[in-house]
Amino acid sequence: MHANHEPGRERSVSAGGHARWVSEQLSDGHLLELGERERAGRTWHVQGGWRRRRLLLAVCAVAAIGCASAGIALVLAPTTVTVSMSASTYRLGDAVLHAIAPGVYSGDGVLVIRSDGRGIRAAGSAVVDGSAWVGVCQVSADGSRETCRLQRGATAVTTADVWADGGWMRTYSDGQRTLIQAPRGVPAPFPAGR
């Protein structure tokens, strides 16, 4: 704002042209404008930024495909259970049965094993994940094949077990597969891997 500096007059504030200019600036909302207005449409890009973004997307896609493939492989791969048998104990995974008579084991379940002219016949009963299972298996005379019928309530499944490379490769009638690591000819009349 300008003061009137003419001699002989009282000092006062001029309300002339300046007041109009201030009022115009306040009404437009542009109190202090310096230079021209910027255009808001301008964007700045880092050189090579699109390359980095594409590379990052490609790396993420490869990682996602790798994780999906690993998940599918884990679902399709057979589970592995270990079975061992001696004159005093029968072990299947963490379950332990102790011999109470020749061919009869009791503990975390019950197992009865008998030899017949066609091989070994075994029957077992146990509670697995809160459900009672019973099973009967027939092992061939040479110990290379085993067929089992396992039942939980009204639901029954059969198995076709083939001994190879230190264990039974068990295939359930519903398609599920389990590897039972066991000595040749040791029966497994339990729902291993289910």
C-alpha cells in the first residue's frame, strides 16, 4: 500500500487504484501470482522406469508360477509312513504296538498276524484321527504284493500295495497314494497316510 507523500498534506493511505487491484485479486483467489499458471497435465518419468517395472513384473510372475508348481507337486506327491516289526513291537509312524502273544500286538491299536498257505494274513484295528478303522490285508507268499480292505463306519476303501525299493507303494481305491517304508512282507492293515 502506498502512503501519500505530498508536502503539506496529512499522511493518509490511498484507497484509489490499489484498493481496486487488491479487491480483484481477492475475488479471483489469486492474491500473489508469479509467472504463468502451470499445466496440471505434465507428468515426469524416470528414464528406463518402464523397463524396471516390466522386469519386476516378470520376476513376480516367475515366483508365482514357482510357488504354484511347488504346491501342486506337494499335493500330488505321496505321503511317506514308516513301518517296522520285531518279535516284541510293531511300529507304524508314531503308533507303537507291543507283542502280547505270538503274532498278536496291542497298544495304540490291535494287530493279529497269521501265516497261511498263500502268504500272510493280517487284521488290524485302531482309532485314527478320532475315527475307528478296521482292516484286513493279504500279503503274497513272496512278499511282493499286498491287498487290503480298510473300513471306517460304513465307508470302505481297498488298497493295492506293491513292494519296491524298501517299501510298499500303496494306492487306495479313491486314487490317493502313500509310500509305506517297511521291510519286505510286513503287513500294514491300517489307513497309513490318510
